Amino acid sequence: MKVIDHIRQAKDTLVSFEILPPLKGKTINSIYDHLDPLMEFKPSFINVTYHRSEHVFKKKLDGTFEKVEVRKRPGTVGICASIMNHYHVDAVPHLICGGFGKRETEDALIDLHFIGIDNVLVLRGDAAKNETYFEPHAEGHRYASELIKQVVDLNSGIYLEEDIRDGFRTNFCIGVAGYPEKHFECPNLEIDLKYLKNKIDLGAEYITTQMFFDNKKYIEFVEKCREAGIDVPIIPGLKPITNKKQLSIIPRTFHVDIPTDLSNEIMKCKTDDECKKVGTEWLIQQSKELKAFGVPVLHYYTLGSAKVIYNVVKEIF
Ligand code: FAD
């Protein structure tokens, strides 16, 4: 079922989770171990992130280095199929531009359609680890908006091979990313919202936000989206702080602020367990407020924090 239909049919705020494919070498059981306890909350859907390959330098026997391309977290399509089969819950694969050509993407979309997936979260992806700026694949897309067009085309039966006539039409519900604290490459929120609106005008049906730790930022973002004519559901993305290192890692990686009250409390903690307690309480409070505000879904980024998320969601649903 489509995310947008889950939202339309819901009488109250829904819950959803986001997971990363495990590092290459691990089995699907690592996903089940992670998700099993969270299934108690009957998530409406589970997002699975998508990852490009990276260049790494491997030392050879003669002491020189060889540059090789490694995809550390493959498996998004297979994990989505496993989630649907194992839990009978909708899976939402992410799809990125970076590192992928249009043909590869079309094939991935066909695979997703064949296994019964109704949703895709369409993203640009970040710059490769060895690049300062995002560089599109030579035969790929520069912006998420271009990838949306490809999915919309496939939904209309238009394939890259022009000689395919009467090809089946996929029927993907398209979600996109939004940034309450603006995307870091964009000069200001107004311009970012212009591009966000473009993604909606092209066919995206809902937005999932970057994480934020101050609900005011989300609420103001929703208001500004509405003023800009963006009227689709805006799902808040939520993550707990669980250790002191995250006070610098999260702003550096995700370009979001951590409120002073939260950072002060984390700074006082002597152990990770104390940090987790503070992070759990903060996220419970955030979730309660957002639910009262009437958000369509509370979407939790679960990486490395499944237990904390469990303790939070238990208090909310
Ligand atoms: P876009 O919408 O393409 O925007 C990128 C930048 O370009 C923005 O600054 C925007 O303002 C600007 N822009 C857009 N259109 C134009 C235009 N026509 N002309 C000029 N500028 C333009 N990354 C992964 O690699 N895998 C994942 O699974 C993944 N999941 C994510 C899930 C969520 C909910 C979020 C919020 C992010 C996720 N990311 C993921 C990270 C994401 O790929 C990065 O934040 C990326 O830098 C931007 O992606 P986007 O889809 O927002 O890009």
C-alpha cells in the first residue's frame, strides 16, 4: 500500500521506522534482530536507505596501493522484499541519483515493481567521499527532481528504450526529502522551498524531513511550506542523541543544530547510559508535542538506537 494511502486512511498519527542495510558480510538476520522488538508498534511502513559505492585504497603485497570501488551497504531491494515477506509491512526503498546511471535505476525500479513495492523515497544522495561537491553519474541525474521525472515516466509506461510500446505502468508513490533547517548547499530556505515545491509539482506526494531536535523548526518549516503552496503531508524525521560525540558528529554530518538545553544536559552526562536517558526523555517530549500538533507520521531513524527508539515509542503509542 502507498504511504499516501496509509496517511489518508489514518485516524491518528502513524509510526514508521528507517533502517540501513547491514554492512556487506552480514545476513538478513541482523535486520530482523534490529526490527523484531519494534514490530510491536505496528509500523505502517519501514524505509530502507540506499547507498552508493565508495573508492577505497587497498594495500597490495608490494606495499603500493590500489584504488578499488566498494559498495559497503548493498541489498536495499532484497531487504525490502524480506520486510514485506517476513513482517507483511510496506517497505519504502530510498533511491538516489549519486553513483547510478538512469538504466541501472530503471532496472532497480522494475525489480521493485516485480516484488510488489508501491513506494520510493527519491533523493539526490550526497557527494562521494572523495569529492568535495556532488557530481552526478555520467549517465545519471543531477537533482532528485530529475529522478522524480524518471519514476513518473515509468508510472506512465515510458521507458528509456523508446521502442518499448505498451510497457506496463508502475504505480509508485513518490516521497522526497525536506530540510526544516534548509539543505546545506542552498543559499537560503526560500530558494530551498522553491526547489522543494518543484519536486511536489513534478509528482511527489509527501515529504519526509531531515532530523531536527527543536520542534519549533519543524512547525515553522510546515508553515513556510504551506505559504509556498506546498500542501502535501510533511513527515517529521526523528533521531535520539545517545552519546556525547554526536554533539559534533550530527551537526557536521546532517547540518542541523542541537538546542542549548539538550547539549547542556548531554554535556553533564558521565556515561553513554546517562546520555541515552537524556536523549530518550528529549525524544519522548518531542514526539508527544508533534503528535499533539497532529503530524501524519512519527518517523524514527533507528540506526544504532533501536532500544532507545523502543523506549520512546512505548511512551507514545
Ligand atoms: P535535491 O532535492 O536534488 O536538492 C539538492 C540541493 O540542490 C539542494 O540544496 C536544493 O536546494 C538544490 N536544488 C534542487 N533542485 C535544484 C535545481 N533545479 N537547480 C539548482 N539547485 C537545485 N542519502 C543517501 O545517500 N541515501 C539515502 O538513503 C538517503 N536517505 C535520506 C532520507 C531523508 C529523509 C533525508 C532528509 C536525506 C536522505 N539522504 C540520503 C541524504 C540526501 O541524499 C542528501 O541530503 C542530499 O544532499 C540531498 O538530497 P535531496 O534529495 O534533498 O536533493
